[in-house]
Amino acid sequence: MIRRALAFQHMDDEPPGLFGRFLAERGAELDVVMLHRGEAIPPLAPYDFLLVMGGAMDVWETDAHPWLEPEIAAIREWTFQRNRPYMGVCLGLQLLAVALGGEVGLAREAEVGFGKVELNALGLAHPLTRGLPSSFKMMQWHHAEVTKLPEGAEVLASSAVSPVQIMSIGREIVATQFHGELTPALIDRWARIPQYLEWLDQAMGPGAYSRIKAQSRLQLKRTERVSRAMFENLVAGRRSLKTAA
């Protein structure tokens, strides 16, 4: 049971989204730390679940974003020492990899927009991806990727651009390169953020936002099913491990 959850947020417009809603449905209290605003990471002991969101910064930009270093240390403590449920999104995947000894670098090309993700043989059988279709489209928005897996990590899904789209460690830790938190309201917010519109146009050509908006009407119900299945599998895994103990 998740009673109290913690989220690390890195930009005003990268909130917990769907995952915040899933936690609320379970009656969990969610504390959000806005790291980019200078908010301090609280002691981790009181929390049952850690959610780490995306952001435009890269894991190696510690001079520009000095809060990345204590965040990486907190992720290492959470996953390595406390071994409690962890869900990471985009930057949250990359920070997890670095925290546990992996490496992150620039991808050969940026991956932006709704793109196909495919489960591999391990992903088709893994408890954390149970109930997912063998292939599905999810929102991508990144130019960096995991280039070396941390010890004990497994890849469950890939895309044509990024080999590591879903990474797991055991039954308690999972992260995605894609953005499974998206809601219609969040995509609507992009229309009011000139920087986001500029990034989309750079990656996909002029008028990219209107195309993404049109695609989202078809895709978001499907992407929500993928995100909910992964969230429920993570929570169920925690339950089964506690029962076995």
C-alpha cells in the first residue's frame, strides 16, 4: 500500500500528470519537490514511493543545475539502500542510470513526438510490463539516452532511435524514456509556452504543435492504458514482495 509518495520535479511544466492522478486514486499523499526552484529534498524514510519526472536539462549539467548532484544521491539512496518502488520518466530514467553506475550521452538523433515502442522478449514476459501490447505509441521528447546500463538493469522495450525505452531493476524499480505522464491538459499548456513550441518546430518542422495536438486526441487514451498498467504492475509487485516476506 502506498500511503505517502514523493515526486522530484525539474520544470514548472513537467508535473506528475497521470501518475499523480493514479496516486490520488489510491489515497496516497503526494509531496512534490520543485528542485529547479531550490526546494530541498526531504528525508526519504517516511515515503513509500518515489516518482522522478522529466526536464530539458541533461544529467551532466551539474554546474548549471547544482541540485542535480543531491538528487542523484537521493535516487541512489532510495533505490540501492531503501529498495522501495521507483518510477522515472525521461530524465528520471537517465538520472536513475547514472545514480546506479550507468552512463548517459547524446543520442544519434533527437526523438520527439508520438513514436512506436516495442517490447522485447524479456518485456513480453516481465511482471512490470504485464498487460502491455507488444508495440505501442508514446510521446517522446529527448536528445540524450542511456548508453551504458547500470549493473542489474534490464531493458524491456526499445524504439527505432533509442535502445533503452523501458528499464527495470528487479520488481521495485522501473523507468521509461518516453513520457507516460501526459494528459490533455498538459498538452494544452504547451500552446502557452513559446520555448516548447520552438523546440517542437526545431525537431519536427513548422507547425509541429498543431500536429501533436491532433495526434493526441487519438493517442492519449491508449497511452494512459500503458501508463496505468505499468503503475499498477509496480504497485502489485511491491504488494507481492511484502506478502512473500
